[in-house]
Amino acid sequence: MTADLHGLTRAEAQARVERLREELRHHEHAYYVLDRPEIPDAAYDALFNDLVQTERAFPDLVTPDSPTRRVGGSVLQAFPEVRHLAPMISLESTTDVEEVRRFDERVRKALPGASLTYIVEPKFDGLSIEAVYEDGRLSRVATRGDGERGEGITENVRTIRSVPMRLREPSTDAPRVLSVRGEAIMPVRDFERLNEDLEREAKPVFANPRNAAAGSIRQLDPRITAKRRLDVFFYDILFMEGGPAMGTAFDELQRLGEWGLRAAPEARACETIDEVIAYHAEMDARRDTLGYEIDGVVVKVADLAARRQLGTTARHPRWALAFKFAPREQETTIRRIVVQVGRTGVLTPVAELEPVEIGGVTVARATLHNREEILRNNLHIGDRVRVVRAGDVIPDVVERIGPADDKAREDFQMPDRCPVCGTPVVHEGPFDRCPNGLECPAQLKGAIQHFGSRDALDIRGLGRETADQLVAAGLVKSAADLFSLTAEQLKALEGFADLSAKNLVDAIQRATHPTLARFVYGLGIPQVGTETSRDLAQHFGRLDAIAQADETALMTVTGIGEAVARAIRTFFAQPENVRIVERCLEAGVSPVAPERPAADGVLAGKTVVFTGTLAMPRHEAEELVRREGGRATASVSKQTDYLVAGEDAGSKRQKAQKLGVTIVTEEEFRRSTGG
């Protein structure tokens, strides 16, 4: 929709601008803070474009807190120094359970007879910031710096959509001046996508989400920050002038949420130190499922008057403690360096290490990323290095630590030819790539494994080892060959017998009617992940429409820019890729067109969370929610409508009970949705 500005008076334009801004702020809060969008992206874009056009026609109506100011302004010359309204002091930290108990003893001794409650919450691994609101409007943001002064990063933080530029209405009780402390983070999924984009552009990648968040928020060009998905969680009020009286940290979190500031999730009350220790263990077990990096939990006395009574030392508050997780980094030695060839042909050097335990896992291999990372870190075989493990991602060698034994030290150089097929490699920035495509066995193995992966055709039994065997035996030269495999052929492979061979053939045949989104994802189109595949399927509805779309048509799909559109167009312009698709279709593969989400479905407008072990695959359950017009999310909040609890449901069930969320069994969910 295009704004009709013909004959509009200034007063009418001002009313229009205020209405559009209010609507956009409401939908930004629903999408970026509550994770519960109320309108399609296209409808939001139409509102945004109307506002842009109206402000362009009446430039005197533009204000600093307009949603249109989020796109990023001109390049900054430098970050100004900013003095904080209140000190941003650091926390004393420990990984020792006994030290946590001693902290509890000191607090109770200093507050004799007090009824003590702790608030515990995740310790975010990001960049600490102070945001200041004056008369309800965001006036400035700064990094923590030395605790007294930081760098002004206001223009960059304005581009982060989960940070409101105005406190939400009604905010009549909001203070005239409000200083809040938060943590700027980059969600793990967005970190991985950013590194993939940087790799494709032959630029250095970030070592971890924390570095990515800090590097993104400290860009001198705010437009770069605007392109990267950052979030901010707020957890402390540093200073208030005016505003409501608050007695506990829970009051603060409630007010932050009411004002539209994304409050720290997973916060919980603990009456005893044993409950604190149990919370720490729970979060340690769950940390890889949260979607963002944490490195421990924060324990704070909840009562604000008690905090004032306890006071602070020169460096730390006496009422808070960072209870960190066991370190996920260790020192070890590089035994040798091998080179792996991935599905896209990129050669990745991998260090084989003296085995070392990190976070309860024995680590013997770690990625070295590319040739320039090896040079930058001055790495050699025989070096002593620091290795970091985060989640399920292959560990990283992040730095060389101290001199190596020169006699045992060997230089390493990336090969000039593919170590698998012998094809001369091509150099693309810091990367080396084998251009041999599916003629390279390593790339073919990766393509076959990807095609049968859980998010693609979900072929049970087609893992890495089986893909390796099929390629080595010459049974498959593309994904299309899978559909002509016979049990007799499989029984000739090591580890296959009558039953296992039949099971794999049956699994392949069951995969001949995948959803269109799964089939598109399974093709392994560069830069096209699960969400983009789903967007393409929903937008075009047919495989041939996607294959024939030009770049302009592709860029009309939500979330697809010029680079992704070019990658899709290039993929379908290559005859060998088209032939593989045609052969799959000839073999009986029939991608199923997506059903439009039901506006009147039983879950229309509802948010559903799954927990525990389900009889049906999780991705199928989430697809069923989308089909019925609902939204499936990973965490329980006040905005959750239903929690579907399977076997061994744990903390999510407990949180849902506390929040009054409706809890249903899987059977009840199936009956209500017709699943």
C-alpha cells in the first residue's frame, strides 16, 4: 500500500505520523520483545513505508524517536566519552560451590533475623550497557567502560529493535530520568548466520557471540549495526529521578517489562542457598538450548533496602555474586593439522590436539577456520594453545599461549590441491575452495548427508557414515540416486543386513513426499537455511516457480536480499543442479505445497511451547502449530498460551505452573489440532 499524501494538511500529516508511529511501536514490541507478532511482515512493512513517505513529505515532523530512525544514520567519527549516572560496578565471581555458601553466610550474618530472598538470573555473555531515558524517551546509551565512564553508542543502539526509543504507554508513572543496565547480545543462530555471511564475503569471522555483539555494537557506521541482529536484556535500575516506589528486584523487573524494556528472562526467587545451587545446575544443563550465550548465573539479594544496608566494597557489591559455570576453555598442544573439505567445497584446517577435558567433554579436535586465522595466531604444529568450547559447536583454538618447543615445532601450509580429489584449489579471500562440486567425493558425501538430514528430507539411517559408504561404493553420484537404491545393493556394504537395508530403503521411499520447504532446504542452495526455505515455499507455493524466479521476484520474499537472491538464481542456472532436481522428480519425489496458516485455526494467534519427550517429532508438532495459525516458540513466558508437556517435562512445566499457563498433554494437543 502506498501512502496517499495528496492535499494532506500539516495537521493531518502530524496526526497520521503519530498514529503510524504508535502502531509501529506496538508491533515492534510484540515482535522483538514478546516474540509474539500480531501482523504479517508485509503489513508491518506497509505501515513503515507509509511513515517514511509521510515524513519525507513533511520533514519538520521527523523526531529522533521515530521508528524510521532505526535504519542507521551517517558514519560516526568516533565514540564520545559518557559519564554514567550511577557507577556500573563489577561482580565478584566464583565457580566454587563452597564460596557461594560462604557468600550466603556473610549476607545472613550482616542481616540478622531478616527474611532473605535471592533473585537468580542468567549471567549473559555479552556487552554491558547503560541506557538513559529522559521524559520517557531514549536519550543516550553507553558501554560500561571503566564503570564510571563509557563510550557513547546511542546511534548504534537505536537500530536494535528490542530497545524501545520511547517507554511504552501508559507510562504516566515512569520516572523523569531512568538509567537502566542491560546486556547487548547476539543470539547464537544469528551469530552463526553472521559468520556464514562473513565467510562468503571472504572476511574474518568472529570467535564467539560475545565478540560478535561487541564488534557489531561498536561499529562507527550504524548502518552495519542495523544489519546485524542484536538483542538487549535489561536487569537493573541504576538511577531514577521520580517514578514509582519499588521494594524488591522483582518489582524492578515487572516495571521494566511494563515500560517495554525486555526484562531478563528465566529470573527466579530462591529462599535458600541450596535452591540457588540447584538453579545454577539447571541453567548449566540448559545453557546450550537457550538460544543465547550465558557463562553462569547472578545471585542477588532481592530486597532493595537490604542491598543499601549491605553496601559495596571499592570494587563489588556485597549483595550480589556471579556464580559462574566451570570454564569451557583449557590449554593443550597441537599434535598435527589436517584439512577437511565441506559440503560447499571450502577447505577447513582442523587441529588434532592432546586430549583435554572442557566442560565435562573430552576434546581432541578444534577448528582453525582458515589460512589467515592460522597466520594471525602464528600457529604451528607443536604449539601450546588455548581451546574454547561453546555449546555443540566444534571447539576453537583461540590463541597461542607462550613459546613452543622450537625443535618440536613444524610449519603448516594449506594444500594447493584438494586433499580428497586432487583438484587445484581456488583462493577466495582467506578461504581455499575445491571447485570440483559433486565430482569431489567429500562434497558429494556432505550433499547426501545434508539431503537426508532432519531439517531436510529426514531420512532415518542416512547419517555421515552411511553417506560415506554410499559414495565410496559408487552407489550414489547425486541425491537423486538415493531413490533407486535397493536392499540388495545395501547389504553388500559393511554393517548392513536384511533388516537394516530394508529399513533404509523404506525410509528413503517414505521421504518422497516432503514439504516443499524441506525439499528446497535439502538441495543445499548456498545461503538458504531452514527459515529462508520456508519463506520461499510459502511465497511461491511451487518448486518450478522458485526455480524460474528472477532476482527481483526473489527479493520480494521477506528476509531475502540481493546476495541470497543471487545465490538462488545461480544455483538454478547451473544445468547439473537442474538435472538433479528433475531426476528426483522422475524418481517419484513430489514436494508438497505449503498450506496457508489458518486465520480461523484452533491456534490462531496463540503461542505454543513444547517440552519433554514427544511421540511425534518436534518439527512436525511445530509445523502443526503453524498450520493452525499459531506460533511455536522455545521458552515459556507470560505470553505463552499453551505448554504441551511430554514425558520427563522439567523446568518449563514448573515455570508454566507459576505463570498460570495452560498445560496440555500431547494427546490433548493432537486431538485439538487433528494431528
